[in-house]
Amino acid sequence: MEVDCLILGAGIAGLAAGRELQRMGLSVRLVDKARGPGGRMSTRRLNGARIDHGAQFVTVRDLRFRAVMDEWLEAGTAKVWSYGF
């Protein structure tokens, strides 16, 4: 399969780059050394338990990231932990 862009690493930066490039009309392929995408956002399984790997929360300070986070919240992929202290 021929693609316009090849992105090495399917963590948050690679996924965000792929998303933006697709929105620009380019075909994208992401590859990663892990079995699936997510990088430090992914969930690992260890002895039957599910363990979040990496950051447990994020802070939204950029309007572009706010739009992405709003989509995640709507899809149930993310949840609000706190609106501040």
C-alpha cells in the first residue's frame, strides 16, 4: 500500500500528527514497536490485571488539544478527573 506519510511511533504525538495529516487529505501509516497504538497512554495487562501505563491525567491548555479532548470525553475514551483545586 502506498502512503503519503509514514509516522514512526503511535504514541500521543504520532497519533496527533497522523490525525492532522489525514485532515489535510494525506494518506498516513503509523508503525510502532508495541502491539498496539497509544504509547504511554496505553493499558498493559499483567497477571490478569489491567494497568494504565504513563500519565494518569492531562491538563488542557491549548484550544486545539481542547477540541481533541472534547471528542474523547464525548466518546467515553477520557473522563474529567478535576476542574481544578
